[in-house]
Amino acid sequence: MTHLACVAPVGELPPQVAVVPASGNGLLDIQHADPGFNTAKFLDGARAAYSQIVEAFVRGDVAALQPLLSADVLAAFEAGIRGRTGAPAALTRLNDARIVGAQLEGRSAEITVAFAADFAGQAVSDVWSFARSLDASDPNWVLVATSGELPE
């Protein structure tokens, strides 16, 4: 995995670019590259995003999903909404959310979170990956990959 290549002397880099050696720990790499990154705050945001995304999916609200999902994930969610035959189960409780992976490629960060939730009494495990450019002015992370099924 390539992390951040420096082709100019450090003194000639724009001030917002940090040269960070790869540590082998993606979360640590992200923290070094973005001193404002806070793991607890990220997890709080991931929990909120999970609830918002699931609730928008249940409602079939593609407009609410659009700013939260990458184009590929949005297309998959839209297909799921169009293809359902009945009302999906609603999220009743988010039990756990924990970071299970992280990587930094250049200035692009990706963090994978495992969620444990209950949907109308049915336990569900989801693994979702969120990404953002550390150079973006928008501090929000976007859902770029999912593993697991929302219950029908």
C-alpha cells in the first residue's frame, strides 16, 4: 500500500500537506495526517450515519441517502429499494459500533466499522467502510462499501 509519496523537498510542499511515514497502522496514519481526527468523534458520527442511512433506506428516501453514500453504494441501495416486495424491518437498536480496519492512501482515508444492531427483534451484523479525502473542506465521511444485508 502506498501512503504518501513526497517528490519535492518538504519545505516546498503546500502547508496543508503532511508527509507521514507509513506505520502499518492505518488509524495511526490517519491521526498523524489529520491532527484534528478524533476516533471517538468518528465513531459517534459513524453510529449517527448508520441510523440515518438505515432509516432513509427503510423510508425509500433516495434524496436523503445521496449525500451520505458513494455513487456505487447509492446505486445498490436504490436497487434494493426498487426490488423490495414488502416493508423492510425498522432499526430498533444499535448495539455496537467498532473500528475493524483503517487505511490511508495518499490523502484518502478509509475506515471500516462493524455494527451490531437489532431490526424488529432480528440481530444483524454489518461491516461498512467510510471514506473521505483529508484535503476536503467537507468533514463528513461517505459510505463507500457495505457487507451484510438489511433485513426484509
